[in-house]
Amino acid sequence: MEKKAALEYKEKLSIKIPTLDSPIKNLSGGNQQKCVLAKSLLIEPKILILDEPTRGIDVGAKYEIYNYIFSIVESGCSVILISSELPEILGLSDRVIVMHEGQIKASLDNKGLTQEIIMTAAIGE
């Protein structure tokens, strides 16, 4: 059962791994991130919290993860994305909650939203 699920996610996320028994620490950063995402999805969550899901990975792996995040949402799972990359936030979010020093500064619909609007809300001007 576990091997079947591992193979399924290996295919879905295009994880490049020599064997299913290979240690995750030996993989590239992008493939490590994909493995962590796959492990999180095994329990079929209703809400998935992703904290910096693409930090430190190459553009190709980012693109694959972004596409998979969209498919997760299409399947009915809600995703809370925490990211310091504004283009990532703008590209993946329906709503943006801006926080600064542990406090919510703004709740914004992502309709016509720009990096400048987000930064202005963050610094409180």
C-alpha cells in the first residue's frame, strides 16, 4: 500500500529518485520539496499549510510545484501559503493576508493586487 502511494506521487510530482528506498537527503532541493509535499498529501488533508514551498529550488521544480498546488486546490483541498516571494503569492493566491510583527495588517482579495499594494499594507502607510 505504501509503495503504491509512493509510486503514484513519484509520477504525479515528477520526483526524480533512483529507487523508492533512496534517502531523501540525497536528492536535489526540488525533489526533496516534492517528497515533503507528497508525504503531506498522503493523509488527504482538507487544508494544507505550505511554508515557503519553493525556497531554494530551481525554476523548473518551482513550476512543477505550482502546477501541483493548483491541482490540489481543484481537488477541493484548501491551501494556506506562507511565502516571502511576492510573485509567488500573487500567482497562487485568491486572498492575501498581510502580516507584520505578528499582527494582521490587511486582508486583500487578489483582484488587481500588486506587490506595491502588499508592501504598502505591510509597512502601514
